[in-house]
Amino acid sequence: FHPMGLRGIGGGLDSGYGTMSLPDYCKQANEETLLAVMIEDRQAVACINEIASVEGVDLLFIGPGDLSQSYEVTGEINHPVMDEAVRKVAAAAKAHGKFWGSVRGDDAYFKKLLDNGAQWVNVLNDTGALFSGYRAAMDNFNQARGK
């Protein structure tokens, strides 16, 4: 919001559903909003220092599936070209005082994130949590039925 930007003003949960004064809401939102930039394309990696230098960007977040596709190694999140992309993002984040991270992925990818200093790792998303919960419920149900 002004004076940092010109995003649309709404009246959702973060503003007490419109019960906060507009100036107070804009000030609080500017102070508390996390701005994450998705790094999902090889062009973003090529420009990572420019992206990381943008004032107001808090987090560089690698989307490994889309990024691997961009490098034409679809799904190979531990491919050497992906290793290099992770290193570049990590270095740019460090150089510009930003946080960076990705999704957990497999054990090798998770280790690579930690070894390169990731501060943000999504270990589960909403659909994964729902799937795991429903799968456990169905397994429990089938076990109780003797199947």
C-alpha cells in the first residue's frame, strides 16, 4: 500500500473485516506482509541478483518442478543444472539480505537446501495434507473392516 506501492485495498481478515482505520491497516499491512517471489524459470535464475535486489522482496522461493522443466530436465530436481540454480539463488539471497527456500522434495534435495542455507522449507502443502489425512483415514477404516 501507499507509500510503498499501490495494491488494491480490501477489507478482509487482516483488517479486522474493515474495522481498522484505513491508514492503520495500510501501515500494519506494509510492516507485516511477506512478499515471496517464485523462482520457477531459468530466466529468473539468470536474473536472480536483479530480482533479489528489489526493495520489499522478502523471500526467493524455488519451485523445483517448474524450474526443472524450464531447464529441460523435468522432475530431475537433483540434476547438476538444478544444483547450480540452487547455489545461485542461495548466493543472491545472502548477498542481498533476503530469505530463500523451496519445497522439501526428496532427501537429497532437502539436504541440498539445508547445505546451502535455506531458511524456508515447505514440508507439506494443503493438498498433500488432505491426501495424507484422507489416506490415513481410509487405511484405518479398511483395517477396522478387516481389509
